[in-house]
Amino acid sequence: MKVLFVITSIPYAKDYNTVLNLVKKLREKDHEVVVFFSGNGVYYLISPEARELSELGARVLFCSHSAHQRGVPTDVGWAESNSTYGLSQIIGEYDRVLVFN
């Protein structure tokens, strides 16, 4: 199964632990997982804990425009720059899409 998480909520919201636990369980079962940060979700790029998503085997993407608007550095090695347009192009490829706002 292919699962996409779209996260627009800020780090330190209650959503992070939920997403982390879901990613862990999905990866344990070898499901393909992508996490996409957009809007205020790009603040996860400066949250050290968020790197764990990538370490678990999830592909991590972020909206570069959202990061630029918020002054968030994008030179992290564990997440890939993308856009909401890019998100619109790939969203149909996933069996499940979960949005955390």
C-alpha cells in the first residue's frame, strides 16, 4: 500500500506523535510512505525530531515556497524540495492520503 501524509500543522502539535507512530507501523509492514510538509508544516524542517521520519524509511518532501515564505532553511539532507503543484501531480498515485492540519 502507498500512503501519503500531508502535514500543514506546526511541529509540537499533538499530530507529530500520531504521524510518527503511523509511519513506524506502516514501514514495519513494508508499506511505501511519503510525508509532505506544507504551510506551517515546513517548520518541521527545523525540528530535529522530524528527521526520524526519514530514518524510518519514509520519503519526506516539503513545499519550497512555504519554506521560503516562513524563512525556514531548506538545506536539510533528509527532505526533498517540492511544491504544492508537485503534490497535486502525485496525490492520485497513493492508496491512502491523510491530512493533518
